[in-house]
Amino acid sequence: MYLLLVFRAMRNFIVVGHKATTTPNFSLEDIPGTSGRLDILCRAVTAAFVLSHGIRKDVCVYLVLLGGEVPKTIRLVGETLRHLNPDERTTAALLKKALAVPATPPWAMSTSGIFVRTGGLAEVLADLKDARLIYLREDGADIRGLDAGSLSGETAFILGDHTGMTPDEEGLIEQAGARVVSLGQTSLHADHCVVLIHGLLDTNVFMPG
Amino acid sequence: MYLLLVFRAMRNFIVVGHKATTTPNFSLEDIPGTSGRLDILCRAVTAAFVLSHGIRKDVCVYLVLLGGEVPKTIRLVGETLRHLNPDERTTAALLKKALAVPATPPWAMSTSGIFVRTGGLAEVLADLKDARLIYLREDGADIRGLDAGSLSGETAFILGDHTGMTPDEEGLIEQAGARVVSLGQTSLHADHCVVLIHGLLDTNVFMPG
């Protein structure tokens, strides 16, 4: 008897919210206006996980929140993620709960599959040092030119919010060895980038190599 | 002197909401639970129009709302669309306003670029009889096999909600001469399908023909 092992490599998405709040003191009635545009990150979470009938188990999302005194990161893990609905408000409510958990450098669990800690982009990049890092930037090389081999292992896609990365962040990302790629000439929101990345990986459009 | 005419063909998206409310009596605090899943249509609108810094002018969205006594359709026109923000709640508020406008068979304007009328899928298909109709269904032929020539004119992409089309709707769509195509084997939400369609058209991955 042969055992067929089907291995789907983990897809990580790192989304940096430069003004995103690190406290739960925002209003679900006005997420964009009261949370430092946490709505952008909420939509990126939905794009990363939700399928028509289920959740992508092979996805992990890191939300880097830099709009408070101390940076915080929320990690969402598809394998154990619960209570995520496709609408924006439910996602924001889950993040609000996570931000109410006292954060320390080690991860603390909020609800199932959602974790929070202090620390920002440098710490996330250190966690993912064994993954193939891919930084989405409009002036990068066409993502469709990446070779399939380089995407067969664990990958981590780095996306900014509406403000773009700072020179310090650019430096960290470069130092971590990320490839700089672009999805095309049209400038898109982070969640739409996530949908396109999944679409490309789902349909294996990459060059053999 | 030569005059260079750059023509970008209109992209229409028709999204059918089988249970979507036709009245403004739903709560912005619980859109999925009180509006017959109008949240699905809100996200499709955002996916169709919003870019990182602007609105796609060459897009028109038809939301077919079948969850009331009389079907209604809301049309959003990129060329004149105003007040659309990327968050779900703002979009729902715009649709709420449109549903408060007394609807008759001729289009009535709500806010700039948003129109409403009575009538459902048959009327929309009649409006778009000169467009190339493309029906997204999971068992269709791979969309990437469409020839570029057939996509160079006005196109209209037909998408269902979470409940799928009824046999009557399937009949209407077939009679209208729509091509049945698929984005891949992964079953996706309507808004994610819209993002992928834009992505494919933006990067011209279609076969010459």
C-alpha cells in the first residue's frame, strides 16, 4: 500500500498598519475613523482566510499594529481559527477582543486561533526567517516571473497599508532577504493584493524552475 | 496631426442577491443578519470599484436584489460614483439610501452614480444585450482560455451569491448567450471573484485571438 502525502505549504501574510490602534478603544460603528484604519487590516484578514464555504487552514496572518505607544502584533492561524465571518465588523470585533488581552513579548491567546504580543515588524521577520520572504511593492519585478520551486516551501508575503513602508522598514525587509515583486501596474488595496496572491498560487501560474 | 484614441472597454458586473433586502429597513450594526446578506453585495461593490487611490471609472455594477416582494436592481456607475469608501458600512449606507428612493421601472437616481429601479435579472440582461456576457460558475471552462479579442469590447460578468443560481436564472443566462467560465477549483466569495477578474483583465493574461 502506498501512502500519498499531500503537503500544502503554509502561506503567511504580514500586513503593516502604520497608524493602526493597539488598544480596544475604537468604535465598531466607525472603524475607519476611530481605529487608525484597522478596517484595512480587517479586510486583509478576510481575504486571507475566507472561502465560499470554509476557512483556508494553510494560512497565517500577522497584523503589525504601529499606531500605539508600543507596537503590537496580532497573529491569526487558519488551522485553529474560529468565529471568523466574512463581514468586516465581525473581524474588527475579534481584533478588538485580542487588543483587550494584556500583551507581553510571548504570544498570548485571545480567541481560538488568534494571538497577540508586543513587538513589531522586526520580530515577525525573525519568526519567519525560514520562510521565503516576498515583499509586494509597485516597482518590484512581476510576481508571475517567480519560479514555482521558490514558492513550494513556506512563503511570507509582506504588504503595507495606504501609507507605504518607512525607510527603516524597507531596510529591515531588505536585510531579511525578501524578494521585491509587484502584482501589476494598478495600485491596489492590501486585501485585493491578498486575493490576487491566493489566485496565483491556487492556479499555479508560476514558471517551472 | 494624429489623434490617439485610448479606449478602455466597460467592465460590467452583475451580482444576484437571492435573499437581499429591497427595503432600507436593515441595521448597519448587523448587516449580514438583517439585510439578507447585503454584506456580500457591498463587498462586491468595493472590489469592483476601489483602487488604492481612486475609483475605477470604467466599471458598472448591477446588484439584483430578490429578497423582497418585487425585485429591485441597484446600478452603480464608476464614471459619476461619489461617496464610496473602501469600508463595508459606508457602502451599505449608500445602498440603504438607494433603497429608500421610490423605485419604478425607469431608473431613479439616489446619490451621484447610484440608481435604482424595479426589475430583476431579465431586465439587466436585456440592458446588456450588446455586451459579451460571461457567467462565472465553478464547473465552467477556465477563464484564462478566453481569447483576448472577445474581451476587447464591453463585457458583463454574472456572479451569484452564496446560494447559487436557480434553474430559471440559469435558463435566462443561457438564453442570453453567456459563456460559462470558471476562475479555478477553489470556491470563492463574489467579491474575491471580482478582484481576480480585474486582476486578469488588468494584466492581459488572455490568449490572443
